Amino acid sequence: MATNRRPVNSLHRVAQFALFVSSYFPLFLLIIIRQISENFEYLHWAGLSLVGIKVFFTKFSLSAILSIISIWGYLDATPP
């Protein structure tokens, strides 16, 4: 067997991540919109308390994670 194998993908990690996020952004956006519309009654400002944080993480954690990933991918894709 040959040990000199060419890499399958020669893109940098940042470029791979930016391509992943840009290709899946429409799906992320649909998931965020669906989760917010299904849990709209829990979306209000009631102060910063342990109960409020628990409700946020149980009802909107996926939306928050996908939003952070999308923003991070956008910022990595834009030139400095």
C-alpha cells in the first residue's frame, strides 16, 4: 500500500465550516422559525431568573445554538 495519499479535501477548516453553514442556513432558518412559532407563548421578557433561564433552554436552546452557528459561520466567511 502506498503511504503517500493525497488529502480528500485541501480546504482550510474555516472554509469548510463556512461552506457547511452557508449550505445549511436555509434549513437552520426554517428550524428556528418553526421552534419560535410553536413556543411563541413562552417568548416574553419576565426578568432574569432561574425559571426564565430554564424555560429558555428547554424551549429555545436549538434556536439559540443554530443562530450562534449561523452567525459564527457568516463572520468566518466574510473577509476581514
